[in-house]
Amino acid sequence: MKWFKFAVLNTLRNRRRSATTLLIAALGTAAILLAAGFAEYTYQGLAESAARDAGHLVVARSDYFQHEEDTPLQYGIDNYPALRSRLLADPDVRYLLPRIQFSGLVSNGDKSVIMMATGIDPDSEFLIKGPFLNMKEGSLLSSAKSDTPQILVGEALAKTLKVHPGSGLTLLASTTDGALNALDVQVRGTFSTGVPEYDKRALYTDLETAQRMLVTQKISQLGVYLSDMKLADDDRARIEATAGKGFTTQTWRDQAFFYKSVRELYNRIFGALGGIIAIIVLFVIANAMSMSIIERTREIGTLRALGTLPQQLTRIFAMEGAVLGGAGALVGAVLALIVSVILLYAGIQMPPPPGRSVGYPLSVSINPLIYALVVLGVVVLATLCATLVSRRSARKPIVEALNHV
Amino acid sequence: MSEHTPVISLQGMSKAYNMGEGRVQALSDASLALPPGEMLALTGPSGSGKSTLLNIAGLIDTPDTGRYLLDGEDVSQLDETCRTLLRRNAIGFIFQGFNLVPVMSVADNIDYPLFLAGINAGERKRRVAEMLEKVGLREQAQRRPDALSGGQRQRVAVARALVKWPRLVIADEPTANLDSHTADQVITLIRELCHAEGAACLVATHDDRLSTRCDRVLAMRDGYILPDAPFTHLAAPAVAA
Ligand SMILES: Nc1ncnc2c1ncn2[C@@H]1O[C@H](COP(=O)(O)OP(=O)(O)OP(=O)(O)O)[C@@H](O)[C@H]1O
Ligand SMILES: [Mg+2]
């Protein structure tokens, strides 16, 4: 304890220098924590939206994940009702979202454009996605029967085809046998997913219409919603087993390409940024320590003459580094916490990410584990660098140190 | 060890320094022995090798040649760690510039050698208090060194050197930064305490008035200890008038 007290007193010797060092360490720590918090918040948001789009788990025939289909629904799920009742028996399963993916042309009589259509179960699909699907015009699909099959079209697609709710369109697609099929439908609403490229081709219809279009009873894949997204990894194997032979179950993460690429990009950007900040902070601490050590050369000689071992001196300096770095890191953590809380209430919007049309709120996560790790990291690195810069001085010949002016 | 074993015995100590082109022989074949409780003054002009000899005797420097017996044990070949531990336990230093630790209080400065030696807190506290009493600084115990006068600071340094009951005290120009009256007091204090503790003391000084207070004086010149030094073997211990 006496060594530690000595180290603390030593850091108070040149208050201005220590304060500057501490401030820089604090700002650096806060910057790292805020960047990490921002990245973490972004990852969470993307993970949630990815899981919402695909399902916490996605069940499909194994071939579906492995091979490209030659004809529509070649690797589709045959007996959906049976699979459905098996899966719903699982205690963690909340909702099942059957989907049929098919492509073809959509025509307004004058022109035809390519569509990427999804057949869905309107009730559960919109229950989950509803609040997040940005409806532009009209209303959602419903399971209620109507004379003409209903569809939702992407905003950009509606513009291309010059349609509004109530307008009629014709869908053209190959059936599972490879024959061409056509179906008259009515636009019920238009929506935006926030991804303009996707809105140009996207089209939703109900499962029944899709099956009629493709002349089949199959579905493409099944999104499984659990009571909690966190269960996905643990439950995957069990759900796969429940689904039975020939089925494969993936987690949302396997499907989340956007999430994965953003995460990879941010990890690199923020990793490099954090590395640079850490180096600057360490450099400042090393500089302050070596100045302080040189000023104390005679004292080092004195302490050595009195019988202090070089490693004991190094330990004092290491503690000084730890005190400086630790105090700086703690102040920085408090700073980051304050900024995070302010951001939570400030409601600042970030511009849309590349390839998106809507922004998202600027907010940063407060993750105690990351705070602890960063503070600990700063302390450890500051200690190491103080040790390194003090090693030589602690071993300087005593007479030389004593005669230092 | 017997009553007559010298605390230190230096035999044939030599040390040379490289100075630019040439070599300076700082110490040439110097030998001396110090019995317990004796205070020996080394005098001589600047550059005569006093500090060099003191540094070697204090185990903070190494000679080129020569044998060093401390309490009868040959310490010439010890490694740095052993030398550090020997300094810690057996040697006290008093410097010309006081060399107190500025961030520590007077009491903590005196306590430091005991702390290093791993003595328990209660015992340390007792010995520090006793030492503060002896050097007359009880009132100043919690002050920082920079709040003290030069004479008071050197008394703290004396206390720090002697609190661990060393076998040997090394004092290189201990009074050079003090006025003559204060110098008198400090040298008397060193002498009394060394006598009381039975510690041998090596003092380097320019000051003839100071050297006459010591039990014995050796003069040095050009790295040699002069055999015919005028004050060698002073008969009676000279006590302050
Ligand atoms: N580190 C060193 N490098 C080179 N030469 C040195 C060194 N230390 C001492 N010397 C030389 O050794 C000789 C003896 O020096 P020393 O310091 O022992 O003398 P001194 O008697 O203590 O002198 P002073 O009374 O000025 O303190 C001098 O010529 C000095 O220049
Ligand atoms: Mg000298």
C-alpha cells in the first residue's frame, strides 16, 4: 500500500502535466467507448431487422440452401401443414412465417417489368413486420377472401407501372412444371422497405395466390419466430430435429448478409480508429512518464543507494502509469456514459447507410462489459508502457544518476 | 566477527575513468580500514578521489581492482542485487544535496529504509519517533522537506541514514550546502549518532574545521591516500567546543 501511495503522490508532482495526460487518456477512452457503443447499437439494429426479415430461424429443405432451383419450388417444402403442427408444438416457437419466393413479370398491359414476388401468410407476417413495413398508400393484405387476388407492390415498382391501390395488374410466372401462367391481381397498397433497389422489384401476395400462380401446394421456406431472438443459437439444432429428415435449419445470422458486411466494415473502421487512439493515448502517457522519470533521475539514484531494487522502482513507475491511465480511463468512461445518455434523448438522425433510403437515430449502446474491458485495457497498456519507459532509468548506474543535474 | 574486525577494510582500490582521449586515474591503490564507531574524514583538493573512494565503500560504484571486506566478508564479487540488499541493511548515506524525497513527509522519509527492510509497522513507527526525537524534528514530522531549512533537511537525512542502525555511514560533503554554524551542528549530530550506534562513518570534506571534529583524518591527492597526512590519528575525540 505504501508503494501505491508513493506512486499516487508522484503523479501529483507536476499537476498540470498529469492533468493533461489524464485528460487525453479520458478523451481517448471516451472516443473508443462511444465508437464501440455506436457500432454495437448499429449491429443490434441490423441484427433485429435481419431477424425480422428472415425469422429467428429459417427452416427449408436441405437442398434449398445448397443448390439453385432448376424450376420454381423444386426444393420447396411439400407437406407444410404437418411441418407446421410439429414445429408449433415446440414451447419456444411463437410464430411461423411460410414464404414462397418466385420471380416473373408484372404487367399493366402496356409494359412489363421483372418482379421478385413473395407469397406470405398475411396475418402472421404483418403482425410481426407490420410496424416496420413502411406503407405508402392503401392498406395491408388480409387473409379475408376477395374476388380478385390482392398484392402489395414496392413504391418504385408502383411508380414504374403507374399504379395505385385499386389498380389491376397481371402477373406472369412459370409454374412448377415449367409452363407459363398468368393471373390478374389488384393492387391493395404500396410500401417501401428502405432499400430502393429492392422496392423497384418487390411484390407481396398471399400464400394461396402464390400457390395458384405456381400450381403447387409447396412453400419455399419457413421463418420461425421464437419467444426471444437470443434463443436462436440454442434452439437451432432442436428445431432442425423437430422439422425432421431432409430439413436444414439456419439462424438469422446465416441469412443476414447486410448485417455481416456492415459488421465487418465497421469492425475494421472502428478497430483501426480505436487502435490509432490507443496509440496516441499510450504515446502521451509514455511521454509524460519519461519526462517525469528524467526529472527524478537524482531521486532514482538516491532510492537505489538506499537499497531500493531496480524492479521496485519499475514497479512504482508502473503504478504511476496505471494511476494515470486508470484515472483517465474512468473519467473517459463517465464522459462516454454522459454522452450516451444525452444521445438517447437528443434524437439525432443519422443519414441513410449506403443502399438505403431511410436514416436511423444516432444512439450508442452502453455495454458494461465493453466499458470494463476498455478501462482495463487502458490501465494494462498504460502500466506496460510506464514499465517500458522506466526500465532503463531504473537500471542506470547509481553514481551517474546521483550526479545528474 | 571479533571486536577488532574492522567494519570496512579496503585494500588496493584503484579506479580509472576514460576522459575523452586519455584516462584519469581517479583512485590509485587506496587502502584503509575503519573500526566500529570511528568517524574518518577524507580531505583533499577537488578531484583528488574522495567521492570515488566513498562511492566504492558505499557499494554504489565498483573499483577496477582491489578487495573490499565489509564486516569481514569479501563483498568485491557480489552481484548488483546482493550489493543493493547490503546497502539496504548495512549502509547509510548522507548526501551534499540532502536528497530527500520531496513528496514524502519528514517521517515517511525517515521511515523509508525501515519499510524497505521489511520491518513491521509498529516497530517502524517507534524507531522513526525515536529518531525524530534524536535529531530534534519531532514537531516537523508531518512536514514536507521543502518546508524545512537546509540544516533541518540535513538532519532528516542523518536520521534516514541512521534509523536502520547501519554498520557504515557514507557522508560525501554533508555540510557543503550549510552555513558554518549549522554545519557544526550537523557534523556533531552525525558524530554522536554514529558513536552511539557503533556505526563506522566515512566523511569526505574540504572543510578543515569539520575534519578536525572527526576521529581520524586522511588526506588524498591525485587518487592516492597520503601516508603523511597531518591529522592522522588524532589522539582525543574532538567534541564541539
Ligand atoms: N564519472 C566520471 N567520469 C570521468 N571522470 C570522473 C568521473 N567521476 C570522477 N571522475 C574523475 O575522477 C577524479 C576524482 O573525482 P572525485 O569526484 O572522486 O574527486 P573528489 O575528491 O570527490 O572531488 P570534489 O572535492 O570536487 O568532490 C576527478 O579527476 C574526476 O574528474
Ligand atoms: Mg566529491
